Amino acid sequence: MTDTAIEIRNLQFSYGRKKVLTGIDLDVPKGSIFGFLGRNGAGKTTLIKTLLGLQKPIAGTCKINGMDSFADTLEVRKQIGFMAEDQQMYGWMRVGQIINWVAGFYPNWDHDFTNELIEVLRLVKNTKVKALSKGQNSSLALLLALGHRPDLVILDDPTLGLDPIARKDFLRHVIDLLQSNGVTVFFSSHLLYEIEPVADHIAILDEGIIRKTDKTENLRQNVRKFQFKPIADAGLSDIAGILDIMRSGDSVSVTVEDCDDVKRNQLKQLSHNGMTETALNLDEIFEAYVIGNKG
């Protein structure tokens, strides 16, 4: 039995001549809440569609619980729940009707569990879908993704279009529900402040390439910013792991990954009179990886 919920190897995908995914390798541990970060257009949704077996890659493989996403699509779908950004549902149906309709596609649908979710997510069965707020619509979409008790839930920008309070409220319910049920969560978003409080693993996708994968706590501990006044002809770009160099007057700010005492000493030797070290939040770390100036 593998400890990996999602295993991606050398995944490549193109729309015509435009390369979208260029050799992706990624492992998502079972039981993790995995934040999949990238700017709009980075390829997040393309990768998710491939994971769901909705499109065939031009090269590479996607496996969920050891099964090929494309070759074993029907079996894979039984084991995953999916919630898309701004998910559309039949507005004329009532909440209870659409739950029963979706349940008909899953022999293992858990009606007792969905009744619990209705209470937790503050939904009313008799309400028409078209009368739901955006937050309630997202909650219903989540319920429909969880009703068959999947091992893995894939959330593609699930809070898109919600106001900040609704986002926080929705995420609180999501994480409480999924963690308490031991579900693996693959959570795609371009909103970094959403991911930081909830994800225990992070992958950063940029221009079809995975720039970094690590535990969230490791990133916070090991990506650091140093500010100092450099000596003349300081060879900053020669230091391994430089993500970003920003100059302001006669001072410089240097962001370094996998920071250790060796790199600290190297930087200290390039400074005139000492330096300051700063921890970064996930937003700043993401920025350093995707738009950092290395030279």
C-alpha cells in the first residue's frame, strides 16, 4: 500500500503549440492538505483536468491511489471528490433534490453523512439553488463532492468570487470537515493568504514548471531574507540558492532558499558591517520563487 495519494511523473500537456505543463513531477502524501500555488494561467486547472482524466497528457503519467487517471478514469472518480471554481448547478432544483440526484451516481453515497453536512454547512434542503448566496453555493458544491466519502478531495480555487469573510468561514468548515474525516486535500489557489493557515505541504507552479515542493513549515524556516550593505564587487549571484536580489541605494536585500549557517557566513563575508535576517510569509516566499531577480 502506497503512502502517496497523487503521483505525477514527467507530465506534459500542450494546447496546440503552446506548452502548458512541461515535465511535472509531484507527490502528494496521503492525509495531507496540499496547497497547489500558481498565478492565473500558470497551468493549475490544466493539471487538475488531467488528474481527473478529462484530458490525456502528451507525455507522462498521473496516478491516484496507484491507478492511472486516464486509463482507469471510472474507478478513480469513485475515490475522489472534486469542487471547481465558481461551480454551476441547476438553479431550478432545490438543495435536497440536487443532493438526491447526485447521490444516484454513487452506490456508496452516505445519506447520514450528507445530512450532517447540511447542518454543519448551514444549508436548507427546501431552498432553491438559484436562491443561494455565493458562499452557500460553494458549501453545497463541497457537500456534493464529499457525499460519497472520497479518499481524496480536489478543490480548484474553491473560494473564487467570495468576499473575504465568506472565504474564511468556508475554509474553516472545509478544513474541519476534511481533517476530521482523514481525507487528503489537493487545494489549488492563487490566493496565498488562504493557503498559509491550512496547508501542511506546498507546491509552487510557474509557467508549467514546479519551482518548489516542500512542507509549509520547512519553507517558513528555510527561506530567509538578509539585508546589508555589500562590499565592493560582492559576488552575490555565486551563492547557491539565491531566489531574489533587490538593491536600494547602497544596500541590498537577498532572499535565499535552504538557508543554513554556511550561506549565512558567505553573506556575512560580503557585508560591510553586519546584516539583518528576516523570516518571510508564504506570499513573500511565493513571490521570490516566481518573480525573483537572481542576478
